[in-house]
Amino acid sequence: MKIDIINKYYKNKDVIVREIEGEYLMIPIASGIGDMEDEMYTLNETGIATWEKLSSEKTLETVIDELCEEYDANKQEITTDVIGLIEELFKRKIVLC
């Protein structure tokens, strides 16, 4: 599936997220989630900021705009990074649309 920034992507409730020493660990609690390469997935700083903004109330475009404001960063770079992250999380069923 192609990620579209006008869609709303939200966190799968069947994934537990824990912060340990500054990293977010994502652990699936239902089968069929995260089964690609390994069971756990970690996020870097950009990933954490994106994850915290995901909700069924916001489009991905809104999330990107908020990140651009917070980090005073180039919109194209942020868009590319966010879409890449959401593609991976969507494939793993960690986020849903």
C-alpha cells in the first residue's frame, strides 16, 4: 500500500510501547503483528516524535506540519522520513489506517 499523507494513521492497540533508556520498544501482543524480521521494533528520536503525534483524528499531513513547526526543519525531509517510517510500521501492522 502506498502511504498517502491525506490519510489518518493511528497506533494499533495490540502493540505495547515502552520507553527504556530513551528508546521506544514496540512489542506486539497479538499474532500477525510485527512478524517480518523480528518481533520487537525500536524508534529513534524522529520516530518517537512521529509516534507520539499519530492519532485517528489527524491526517499524516497534519503530523508532518506539526513536526516541521517543532523542529524548524525542511518539510520535504520530514515528509520523506515520516512516510518511510509509516510504510515500515504499516507493513508490520504497528500502525493502521
